[in-house]
Amino acid sequence: MFVALWEYEVKPGSEERFENAYGPGGGWAKLFRSDPNYRETRLLRDPCRPAIYLTLDFWNSREAYEQFMAIHKDMYKMLDAAGEELTSKERRIGWYELVAS
């Protein structure tokens, strides 16, 4: 299992639109669902800093994620540009893989 973790600071008044775009029913998740290696997207909001959100995109593997992103780079750029209208900051926190026990 692989997770791409991103942090966003959402512009005041854009919270609902951001949640609709970046949540499990939004454009990103819809794009990702076209690949059988995509698992799910989770959207988290910081209760102490309400403008701060995290997205967690779960995939079967890092390789599957990277391949998908390379194939769909044009659509990715389009969605990313639309998201820039809603956010003041975007930061990739990291890419994580499940540690087998």
C-alpha cells in the first residue's frame, strides 16, 4: 500500500468548494478511480487550524501511482490549476509505503 500525502492552506471562503473538489467525490478522486490500482482518497481538516487540510491518496503501489501520474499529466495540471484558485499554499508532505509487520 502507498499513500501520497499533501497539505493545503485554503483561502477564506473557499472551504466548501475545496472540500467538494478534493474530497472522495471530487475531481481528483474521479480521475484516480479510472485506475484499478487506486484505493481511496481521504480528506482531513485540522480542527485547531481550520484552513489547513490534508489529502491522503491510497494506491496499491508507488509504481502504480507514478505510472498513472505520468499518463494523466495533462489532466493533473488542469485540476491542479483549478485548485490554485482555492488555496494559498500547497505542500507535498511525502510519499509513504506500508511497513509489513
